[in-house]
Amino acid sequence: MFPTNTAITFAVKSDPKRSAAVAYFVAEGQSTFNSPNGIDADLAAVRRLIDAKVVTGKAREVAFDLVDENGSVRRVYVIGVGKAEKLSAETVRQGAGALLRSARKHKLDSISIHLNLLPASDTFSTPAAVATGMALADFDFLEHKGTAKKKDDADRKPLVVTIIAPKENHSAVTRAVAVAGAQNFARTIASRPGNVINPPSLAKISQDVAKKVGLSFKVLDEKQMAKLGMGGILAVGAGSRVTPPRMIVLEWKGSEVRGQESGKTVRKKSAGSSASSSSNPLLLVGKAVTFDTGGISIKPADKMGHMIYDKCGGMTVLGVMTAVATLKLPVHVVGIIGAAENHISDTAFRPGDILKMYNGVTVEVTNTDAEGRLVLGDALAWGIETYKPSAVVDLATLTGGVRVALGTTMAGVMGNDDDLIATLTKLGEIEGEKMWRLPVGEDQREQIKSHHADIVNSAGREAHPLQGAAFLSYFVPEKLPWAHLDIAAVADTEKTMPYYEKGATGWGVRTLVEWIASKATR
């Protein structure tokens, strides 16, 4: 339906028929392998590998043996998930990613996966975790391969994965595949370079996917934003006269899903909103600086090519909205993507400029490389006024300082609502998208006060992630539940990870889909 750069088909079956390759997941130190749903010859191979200490069950450990029955040879893989008492969806996802890479290395076209050797879990779906890990690990961005493409295509033949599990797991696996597909779609667009993706072309892609999955779509161009007084995003995009900024809006009208499920369509307007909904929506806002030179405060040349990933916050919003529509979640959600290019030219904004934002806040520009918060500020203020949300979450590759503070394994989360932040943190732990709360309050708001305007866009390097959140707080009403996710350290990776190759990760899609889905049960 939309480009995901994977080639896997998943099925769930309860019948463990023989296949060319099979896989068993085991915990560390496990010694019992009798199973009514296993195949004796396969289980014997598992025992051989364990007894020979070829595999011990440690996390992400993969080994295989060959079984020959009546002249038919198949591989039997054993994948470790770590200690049984620490078994989680994440350890299974990581093991599944390791299995996928082995399957691709051995050029398999099909594999059956047995999960019955693992202890049962009532906190997560093991088959769904396997599907997620394999689908994400299979992502590879090959769109711009030239002479190497023929070999890459040959190495990535369609792979059929059959998960041996009771049929009631089918819906969980289908859901997991849909969310992983949306995450891989976000990774695909995030990976496209600046000469392909710019604000107008991103708007066109968003419009196309909205039409395919049933989202409402609209876009504000530079003339409309000028009439609305969006001085922040317009300043950031001013350096590029060829590819001007865009404010992209995607909406999923969850109330209509509820109405359709009951046999009729409900069309009620929320106060102050143009949306068709019987409740105030959840609002997601993402930064999509499609390329960031740093502007006149130019970035170092050796890292500038990495700035194709400065659009990843917006790509997470695009992925989440795609998943929400694909799953038809009965929740009203609005996603806003603020898209601009931060270039250097005679029309670019300058240090010392004073900008007036959509909500009237004035900003003294002290650093043109602190541009993402200018884009987000206008998007937040306009989105909140227009759609009257019940809660808002924004995502941005906002500061290098969050990497210094937290490393590359978690995002920074800041905001004004303890319950919202606690919920996101808990869901992020389950989904393998960790985050850590950082403080934001009057100290930080005072730090960015300006002598010539209301605030500055940067007050130096000290507590820079906190400054970013403090800046954004000027565009969010104090009593509206709000969380800001600084994903600069996790939106892409420079090394291969358990189920991510180098490049964009689509971080946040799974967590935010689960947060939105949790609202459907209330």
C-alpha cells in the first residue's frame, strides 16, 4: 500500500508441518525441550546445539544445525532471548531481528518459527513481538542503488514467515505487521535525501498516503502561513525560494469509525474545530526540517550530510497517522508536520532578527541552527488553537545536547503533565523505545528570556535540551497535557542494532500508536 522496503509475508498457523527451515526460541540455561507441538528430529537438533554449548540461550545468540530426513535437508535455528525471568517483548524482538539476518544470509525463501519452548507471557504477545522484530530488521533502503541494485534485489527475495501459534494470535500478528509497516514507511521517507524530499514533495507524499489509507489531508503553503502570521516557520524556510515551507495536516476522525461500527456514521463537530468528531482529538506535532545547513550559523561540513534525518520527528508523525488509519482505531487524532529547509542565501534569516510567532510571542534569533523550535512553535500554537486537543505530543530531532545527556539508547521527554509523561515512559519501555524525563520549568523559561524580545531561540549550550522544551512551552497552554520528545539521539543510528540497520529508525511510532490505542478503551 505504501513503500516499506521489506519483502516478508507473515502467516500464523497452529499446524507445525515440516518446512525447509525452522526456528526455536530458547531462554538462557534452558534444558527441557519436550514439546507436544514440536517435531522430534528438530528438537533433537536443538538439544545437540545446547549440549555442545554452541548456543546457550543468551540474548540475540543464533546458531543452526542441519537435519536430514529421508533425503530432505532443513536448517534448524536456535535463537536466544536471555534469562527466562527477564523475558520481554523487547528481548523477543531483538532475537527475531537476529534470526532475520541469518535467514537473509542463508538466502531462505521460507521459515517456520516455533515459540512453544518459551515460557508463556500474559503481558505481551510473543508472536507479535517476533513479527515486529523481523519486519523491522528486514528494512533496507535501496531506492537509490544503481549498478549494485541487481545484486541487492537478488539477495532480498520474498521471504514467507510462518509463526506456529494458536489461531487466536492472528489478529495480534496482523496488527504488529501493520504498525511495523507504518514504521518502515516512516523510515523510508526519512532516508530519502534532500534532493528528493523537500517541503512541497513531502506534502505530496503525505497527500498520496492519506488518500490510500483514508486520512483527511490539508496543507498550508507559504502565502497562507504568512496571512496567519507564522513568523517562525517562514523565517526558517526563507533561505530556500525554490522549496518553500509547508504545514501538513493529517486527520483521522475516530468518531466516524465508532459510528460505522454501530451501523451509522456519526458527524459531530468539536467546538472550535473544523474536524468531524464528537470529542477533542489527540494532537501530534513533528518537526520536519528536510535539510538543515544550520543557516548562517552553519554546521560543520563533516556532519552536514547527516542532516537528511532532521525530518525524523515529522516522519514519526507520518508513520503514526498511517498506522492509526490502517488499524482504524476509534480515536480522533490530528497529526501536524511542520516542514521547512534551513538554507543559506540572501533571503535567509539572520542572528539578531526578531520574529513574531503565530500566537504573538516574539523571538530574538541568536542562532539560526536552533531552527526546529521555531517550526514547532508555530505548528503547536496553530494546531492547539484550531483543533482544541485533549493532549499534545511533539517530536523533534531538536538538540545534540540530548545525546550528550542520555546517549543513543533513549530519548529525552519533557512536559507539563506527570500522568502523560509516565504513560509514555511506560509504553516506551514495553515497545523498546526508552525515554527519560528531563526537567523543564521556570528556571529554564527564565534562561531564554530576551532583552529585546520575549524570548531567544538559544541561550547557549548549557542545558540545551531543557531550553528547547522551555521554548516550546510558550506555545502550549499551561493546563493542556503536553509532552515534548527530543529524539535527536535515537531517530537514526550510525551502527547496526538488533533490528535496525544504519540509518533512520522510525523511533516513536510503536509507542505513540499504543498510546493512541489505549484511548479507545476509555
